[in-house]
Amino acid sequence: MLIRTIGKFGERVIPSPTGEMLPDMKDLPFYEVVIEKQEDNAYLVTGNMKHFPLKPFIVTAKEFLDILNR
């Protein structure tokens, strides 16, 4: 069911390289996708804030819920 939902509503994104160096480089694809989708008001929701630069679009789950409830 989840895979079908992703297939139906998901969007393929091929991000441009940012050149950003993150503490955990395995997080770079997620960061680059959210950068690519900034014109769509994309957010990166994470529990590892220390792995990303301080940016207003990088938020915790609680912060994201607060944004949705505004």
C-alpha cells in the first residue's frame, strides 16, 4: 500500500549539487532535494538537527506540526 501511494503521489527529483559539506555526508541527498524544491516551500524534517546547517526550512517534527497547524 505504501509503495503504491508513493508511486501515485511521489515526484522524482534530480537535485543539483550544492557543494555543501555536511557532518554526515549520507544526509546530503535529502538536503539537496529540499534545496531543489525551495520554490515549492519544501521542508526537511529531521531528528538530527546537528547534521544540517541552520536553515529555516530544516525543522524538527514538532516544528513541522506547528507550521502545519498555523
